[in-house]
Amino acid sequence: MSDLSSNLPGINVVEGLARVARNKKLYLKLLRRVATDAPGIKEKMSEAVMSGDLNSLREQAHSIKGSSANLSITDVYAAAQQLEQAAKDEDMTGAVMHLGALESALDAYVAVVAGIED
């Protein structure tokens, strides 16, 4: 098990805590909320790709990019940024590739958060 005393894989804890006035309880609550929302996020983005809706995909990637930036979830942020750009560029092949990367980053993030002690 981990705690919030140091950086975790894919999460800059020091920076994230600074964004919430070093309130560990609040930061952990927000990290867990993103982890809980991850399956639904992945599903909505997959549906957007399957239906060819790059605008919806871009909006969803932008949303998770913002959430992950605010909490310093670095790996998810980087993957979401690339997905958002591919969707903006109307690059479906790139979007599919970057969606896979984002899904992997979200899965890794969820696993890290699951190992954080209260």
C-alpha cells in the first residue's frame, strides 16, 4: 500500500497537493472520484470512436485532460492531450491509437489509486 507522502507512478503528488492547499483528505477524495469515473469515461470515448463522433471524443478527452491536469495525474493528462489533438485534427487512426494509450493510462492510474491507504 502507498500513501500520499511522495509521488506515485503517474501522479505528481507534491504538485497535486499544492493545488488543494495540501489537504490530503480532499486530494485523495478527488483522486478516487476520477478513478471511480474511469470506466464510464472509457466507455463513452469508445462509443464516440465507434460512431465516428470525433467532436464528442474531443470534448471528452478535453474534460479528462482538465481533471487530470488539476490533480497532476501526469500520465493520464499526456494521453488525453494527444487524444484531444488527434480528434481536433480529425485523425481517426490517430484517435484510435491515442484512445488505447489513454485507456492504458487510466487503467494504471486506477490501480495506483486502489493501493493508496487512507
